[in-house]
Amino acid sequence: MDTSRDTLLKADELGRIEMTERGGVPVIRRDIVAARWWARSFARRAAAREARALAKLDGIDGVPALLGWNGHELLRGYIAGAPMQQAQPRDKAYYRDALRLLARLHRRGIVHNDLAKEPNWLVRIDGRPALVDFQIAWTRGRRGPLFRLLAREDVRHLLKHKRTYCPQALSARQRAILGTPAPHARVWRATGKRLYKLIARRVFGYWDNEGQGRVRD
Ligand SMILES: Nc1ncnc2c1ncn2[C@@H]1O[C@H](COP(=O)(O)OP(=O)(O)O)[C@@H](O)[C@H]1O
Ligand SMILES: [Mg+2]
């Protein structure tokens, strides 16, 4: 296979993300084999979860198509655009469409769970939102209070980005949501986050693992 046109987008303990092509069409490849040995089974489970989420979200505009998953590599359709930290979406239409996109996810029983990270939000060429990185998504359907709590956290994380880039368009209700994080998020902020940062720095050598992109929580 000719790999000369592959572009590395990201590499860490859990593997590599590359842009490559299949049959002349650009695709995004998640390579589990490149994960460190001690992280490999975790990386494989996370990729399997992503594959399950993408399969359930098939056909939704703003979510990459699942093109393949064989236990070693996961292929997703490429979405042309730029990550949020680069594109800095200041148009309120972006957030309206992003809320609709989240509603569609949630209706299919998927919660994303990793939306505090700007690099997981894309701004497409036409300005509309798209989502990537379903590795820690909830994929088991709409089940009770925990699902609703996590779905609301997805929305709250989006509103945090809106508060950064488009604060004047926040409604009173949206401000209220921002003011009331879920209990686990409060506990996390008070305790777990510090511990996680410590571990992330010591073990992984990073905290904000995607470099430029900020994590709002
Ligand atoms: N389908 C896609 N289309 C365009 N860019 C993508 C796509 N998937 C991932 N990317 C880019 O690659 C980066 C890393 O992918 P991601 O799935 O978030 O990996 P990780 O789980 O390691 O964070 C994303 O932040 C995004 O910039
Ligand atoms: Mg990511």
C-alpha cells in the first residue's frame, strides 16, 4: 500500500490518528496496533465503542460515516473543516445546529461524553458543526436518569464553548444550565480533576492531550 500521502493528525499511548485515502477518497484511520502494549486492550475497547456509536448514528449529517473496523484499525469518513480551537465559531447558527445535532444523537440513545474538548468539535467548510471521537460515548440506549444526566452534560459542555465564542447569544435558560453542573461534574472538579491531571502529566506526559485545544470543565 502506498502510504506516502498519509498525514499524522495525532499520536499518543492509545494509538495514532491519520488521514489517508481509500480508493481516492480521504478517510481518517485510527490505528490501535500503534498503541503502547499496556494500553492496547483499553484502546481496542474504546475503538470498538466508537464503532458501535458510529454504526448507530449512521446517516446523521455531522457525524463521520463508519467505513470499517476490524479490531486493529477503524476507518471513518473524512469531514472537511477545522477543529473548534482553530475555527473559533462566533456565529450563533453554529450553536443552534450543534444543539440540534446533539438532540439527534441523544434520540438515537448515544451520549458523546467528551465534548468539553474543543478538538472533538469540527467547524465544517460551510460553517456547520460536526462531531468526532466517540471513544467514551454511551452507546447502550436511552435508559433512565443516568442517560438524561449525561445527555444534559453534553449540552452543558456545548454551552461552555458558546459562552466562550458567542456569549451574547446565550438564553436565560442556557445560562441556568451553565450554572448547574451535574453532581458528578462538581465532585470531579473539586477532587478528581486534580488527581487526573497529576496522573496524566506523570504517566502520559500531558494534560490537554490535543495540544492547542482547550478543555472546558
Ligand atoms: N472524520 C474526521 N474528519 C476530519 N477530521 C477528523 C475526523 N476524525 C478526527 N479528525 C481530526 O483528528 C483529531 C483526532 O481524532 P479523535 O477521534 O478526536 O482522536 P482521539 O480520540 O485520539 O482524540 C480530531 O480532533 C480532528 O481534528
Ligand atoms: Mg479527540
